[in-house]
Amino acid sequence: MDSLQFNDPLLVRLLGATSQRGSVISNNLANANTPGFTPERVEFESRLRAALERGDSLDAVEPELQKDSSGPASPDGNTVSLEDEMGAMLENRMRYETYASILEAQFEQIRTSVQEGR
């Protein structure tokens, strides 16, 4: 049961970060033709990994919004790449589905335990 207490809040935070990331990707796509627009990225999983490697508490790690000016700029200064955004959207969806499946399996374990304990 201890592992469930540790994973549930973390999985909920991971789901929240993927939801936030989905909104940011949608905003990037909506501004693909906006002159001078620079897309943004949500960094969370990499920040969690770094905290784990340092041995820091994961409770303080929050998603971070960062500008992404790594792509080439169009003549109007916009750096949104439709291909990159669509790839990011697909990756984000796979992450969300994975996290949701893990959380669902944990709830199923709890549900089974409760029903068998009657």
C-alpha cells in the first residue's frame, strides 16, 4: 500500500503536466501563422529525472514553461514547426494514456482489495 501512496500523487501530477503540455501545444499550433511567435514547451519529466538523480524530493518539482527558439525562423520571425508540434502532440498523448492506464490499474487493485475484504 505504501507504493500506492507514493505513486498516486506523482501520477496525478504527471497527468496534470501532460494536460498543461497539450494546452501549450494547441496554443503553439494556433499561433503557427502569428508573426514573431515563439513556441513554448512544458518541461516536467526531465525535471523529475534530474531531481531523482540528485536525490532531491520530488514534491518540489513543478512543470516549467520554457520558450523554444531552437527551430528556424520564417521570414516573419515565427519559429513554429507544424511537424514538430504534431510529433509533440502524439508523444504527449502516448504519455497521457500511459499515465492514465497505470493510475487506473492502481485504482483497480484498490477496488479489488476492498471487494475481497467484505
